[in-house]
Amino acid sequence: MPQTLTPGTGGGGSGGQTAASGSGGTGTGGAMITGTGGTSIDAGSGGQGASGGASGGRSPAFDGGASPATDAGTGTPQTFVCSSVLGLMLTSQWYTGGFETAPGIDNARWQLKWMEHAYIDEWANVNSTFWGITPVSPCAQNSDSPDRVVLIALSWTITTLAEWESNVTKDVENIKVKYPNVKQIVLMTIVRGPGNKSCGNTTVVAENTLVPAYIDQALADVAAKDPTLVKVGPKAEGASCADFMGTGPHLTAAGDMAVAKVIAAGLTAL
């Protein structure tokens, strides 16, 4: 029976475009991450583990494939010198909203490279200037040659399974070219609505919090081509639509904080 990551209570927040923004109100609680596999983890409750989210809401749960922070099948703790997250503005909001201070995360070993339009077709271009982005909070060692890369995959315009698989396959190949020291590549989507439902305007693609099934399938198919190197990361959900600003997909400050903690728990469990 899977255990749960239970967030503690905390003040709410709303509005703004960054994790530091927002004011007033009582936030809705927690977030949720799901994965594949058998073993699950308990990150504690209250001030431990995935703590400090906004109060209420569902408890986050994680069904992982290996024990926390272990190499599947060996029981050996994974130690990455530098884990680099490649993402977008949405990524920067939860990353700077509490990810590097979350339990299990050594901020000296993590960094973020983001741009507002860092979509999968941009990373598919090996000559894109985005590869030269200066990282936020660079790793203390090997910042230019990370041994783990987490790619937050998004496109508002690519809408078929075949196109997604083609672009994400190129993304993975380019990551291997740019970072020949890489030992693990993690593919993740943006944060989705609770139960992967839409909290926004379904007629406006870029305001939707539902991640289509073909995107999850594309990431799984690409990972299956090289399962030793490529993993599918945790699927993070808001605890409720109140965790999103307006119609989404941007989170409130409280939502970013809660999601940051559960994404951290999911990534350290890979």
C-alpha cells in the first residue's frame, strides 16, 4: 500500500508572475506527484519531508520505482555532482519558490537553465542559443558538464504523438551531445491540474492545466528507447484549481512552494 507525502500547513498567497509574488489569503494545500513502479516513499509530515505547503487539499503521493535516492536494482545511493534543470518560466517559478531548500536537495548540486520559450522544438535544435543560457544558482562543481539533466518538456503548438516523440528524441540526443558526462536524463511535464483536469479555459491551449495523454505517452516511449539513461520524472499536480492563478497554468506563490517540495521528493526518489 503506497505511503503518502503529507504537506504541513502554511500561509497562502496569490497573484504575481513569480514564486515570490502573491499576498494575503489562505492557500489551498499541497500538491500531488505520481510515478510508476512499486515502492513508494514517505517524506514525513508537518515540518518534515514535503512540508510547508498551504493547508488543506489532498496529500501528495508518490509511487516510485526504486527506494528513495537509490540506484534501482543496486541499493547504491545515487550521487550526482551537478543536476541541471532545463525549463521555462513556469519551471523557474516553482524552482525559485522552494525547490533548492526542499528536503533531500543539496542546492550546491542543482542548477536551473530557463528561458520563457524553451519549448521542445527549441531544445531539438542543437545550434539553439538556449544551450548557452547562464544557469540560475549554478552547481558548485561541473556546472558546464552536469551528470544529470532534467528536461521540462512543453509545447503549445506541437499536438501529435509522432511530432512529440520526434522532438523529444532530438532533445535527448542533443543533451547527450552537449553534456557528454550525463548519466541520467529525466523527462517531465509541466505541473498539471488536480487529477490532470483542466482548471483553465480549454479553448485557449496555453491556459490549460490538462496534460494530454499523447504527451505522457511520448515521454514514456522516448525513455523506453534507453531506459538505463532516460527516466520519466514525477507527474506533479496542484492539489486544487485554487493553486493556479486565474485560468492557469501559472501557480500561486503557495502553489509553487507546495509543488516544489513534492517535485524534489519525486526527483530524489529516482
